[in-house]
Amino acid sequence: MEATYNYLIQSGLCMLLLYLFYMLVLRNFPKPGYNRMYLLATPIVALAIPLLNIPLPFLPLYHLAPALATVQLSEVTVTGYLPEAEANTGFIVSGATIVCVLYSFAVTALLARLGVQLFRLKKLVAMATPLTTLDGYATVLQTDNNYATFAFLNYIFVSQQQHLTEQEKQQIIAHELAHVKLRHTYDVLFYELLTAFLWFNPLIWLLKTELRDVHEYQADADVISVYQPQAYTTLLAKEALYKTGIPVGSYFQKPQVFKRLHMLRKHGQKAGVLRPLLVLPLLLALLFFFSSGDVTADMTMPATQTTPPVQAQTIAETTQQMRKL
């Protein structure tokens, strides 16, 4: 268990540094496609780096032999036991067992929740009325509920939307079609599984939220390449008043409208190449601290140097006293 705890701590530190780098350097970068790949790779890199063992040949080899002598002491075995009265009191559950049970229970609950959401979506597909197929990518389905328009896999679910004009409806469908073309559903499912197995790490939940935002930025950029940005921003503000239902899927209406409007103003800006390249020094630093091989030290004594007789006698006497104790 100690090795597992060490691995979780190291991978958590890697993920924390990658997350902080994103928040400080890349969050407002006007290239959501790059940010999407970064957020998808972050948990994989954080989980993989502590498992690597990369020797660094440029590290100096420390020779400590002139300062320390090799001393081999006799093996001492320490055996722990419970008094007989306490040993017969009953079954004792270890802390590791309790942790494993709690972890398994949480994973099962989160996977069950995901399964229920997928079952609801499957049922919704069966009950909805097909309207049309868009560019061979997605099928538009008419639902009888009040859900906001959303996309899942190659389906776009729309409601009556009486409060929208025909042009606004087309813009919303274009937004969801962008989600389908960019295959955002697979990103969502990937992070749903990650949060199920790494639920104890709050960084996974934060990264999932950031990825959802990036999905919206990508879809918004695709829409304003066809429609007028001013009309689309007005539509965003209008749809922000409505709520959503099923959490799995890509929705047109999201609570982060102000962030989306801010990113829309950045659309078309020239993006420098320096910020994306800054991730390379970060990766090298993570590899250095978490994946480099241990520095070895030559602890053997030179052939011409021996332990002084007085020191050897003192060590032997100390060993005999420890055995008597």
C-alpha cells in the first residue's frame, strides 16, 4: 500500500502542476483545439510519468567512500505480537481494507450513475421523432420535453423552442453539429470514466469542467465562421436564461456564457507560438523530478583503506550489547 500511496501522491503533484500551468498560461489562449488536446493529455501524462524510470547520465556520480566506511551489522528481526487476551477479542479490520471498500463503493456509485444517464439517453432516442440528417454527420431528433438542445454521439436533440426564431434555431443546431463533428462526446465519456476511478482527486473534476468550456469555445468558433457574431452573441445571452436536464452530452446552453462571450471576442486573433512551447520545459522538469533514476553513490572502501582495529572492536562490542537487550 505504501507504494500505491507514493504513486498517487506523485501523480497528483504532476497533475497539479499541469493544471496550474493551464490556468496561468493556456486558459485564455485563443486556440481551443490546442487546449483541448492539452486537457485530454494532462491526466494521461500525470499518471504515466511516476511509472517511468529514466536514467539521467548527466547527473554526477557522488563518491562518498573517502568519507564513510562500509559497516555491515548483524541482522536484527523485530516481531510484533498481540497479547493473547487481545488476540481473541474478535476480527480486526485493517485500515487498508476500509479504504479499499470505500473506494470501490464510490467507483461503483459513479459508474452506476453514468450507466443510468446513458440508459436515459438511449430511451430518449427511442422515443424521439427523427427530423432530418445533417451532412451525413448527425440525426436531428425532436423530443417532447423541455430539455435545451444538446448533442450526444451522432444525435442532436431539439425541443419545441417556441421562443426562438428560425434563424436562431439554425444557429443552435449548427452549434450542436460542431460538437458532433469534433467528436466531443468521446472526450466527455473519457473524463466521466476518469472521474469515476479518480473521484478522490479534485483536479480531475476541475479539468473536466475546463474541457467542457473548451468544447463550447470550439463549437462557438465554428458557428461564427458562418453566422454573424453579433446575432450569435445575442442568442447566447437569450439562451442563458434556460436550464438543462441530462448532464451527459454537449449542450448549447451552458452557465459559462460570459466566458464564452469573452472567448468569442478573441476569435480571429493571431496566436503566438511561445505559450504552447512553454509546456516542453514543464514536461522536462516533471520527468526530472518524478521519473529520473536514483542517484547512486559508491560506498565501497578503497582496497588500501581498512577499518581501524579500535573502531572494529567498538562496533563488535556494541553489537553484542544490542543482542543482550
